[in-house]
Amino acid sequence: MKKHDTRSEIIRIGTDLISRQGFNATGIDSILKEAAVPKGSFYHYFKNKEEFGLAVIDRFAESFEQRLDTFLNDDEVSPLNRIRNFLETGLARVSQNQCTKGCLIGNLGQEMADQNELFRARLDEVFSMWKGRFAACLTEAQQRGELSRSRDALQLSGFILSGWEGAILRAKVMKTTQPMQDFIEVLFSATLR
């Protein structure tokens, strides 16, 4: 395995384990065992577990940004339907995972925001980026007449992000996607009218 591939594989496996077990419960040894690489390889790429965790956040955020691009920049679909399509796909992913993984950034926010300032700040940056992406799509919906211009697009985007993350959390706790389904229904029938 090439050097870059080894680092990527450690991050990929770590991301999967962290999304199932949490950051604190995921040991370096379990990541390396699953990646089939020696312990020295970990410290060749990361000076400590904190640096590794930040790399996991960065990789997930980059991947998620690509997913947002796919949906929120799709000019063939109206802006509000782009948001609906994005949420429906997220609902399908959580359902496919039987409500066990949720959102890695949301999970890490709950686990690490009070424990580690670097994590908290980076997670806040990721959430702010997502909020901005939703706000841009809502602004486009306003420009196209899909959404009233009197609504604050940034405030609405924060509401969508907070509500969606909360619905994902409740789906994990309840072991059903019903909270996510309810959120989508209320968002489009009452909030984004």
C-alpha cells in the first residue's frame, strides 16, 4: 500500500469505527488492526489521536461538501426540491444503516464539543459551512419566487440544520426514521411555504 493510501485507509476505517462507537471509545489499536498496519504507521501520519480525529472530521466534511454540491447545485431541480432531495437521501442512508450511525459531525459535536476546543471549533466551522450552503439555496429559492423574500434565508438555514441534526439524533435514540420523516413533512408543509 502506498504511503498516501495507508493514511487514507487509516482515516477511512477510523471514520467508520468512530461513527459506530464514538471517538473516545475507538482505540488506535482497533483501527490499526482493521487496517492491517503496524502501530508505527499511525504515528508516521498523525502525531496523536487528536490530530487523527481532526483529519477524520476534515475527510468527512470534504466528502459531505461534495454530497451537498450534488444536491444543492443541481440546476435541473428547483431550489426547494434540491433541499428535499438532499434530506430524503439522508433519510434513506439512516434507514439503510438501521438508525445506528447518524451524522458523524453531529455525533462528534455531542461527544467532543465540551471536551476539546480544537474539535469544537472545527465542528462549528463545518456546521457553519453547511448552514451557508443551505442559505445560498434558500436565497436562490427566493429569487425564483419559491420562497417569500421576507424570510431570513440564513435564519431558515440554521433552523433546517438544527432541526435535521436533532431529527437524526432522535432517529438513533428511537431506532426509527419517523422523526426525520416528520421533520421533512413539517419543513415543507409549514415552514418553507
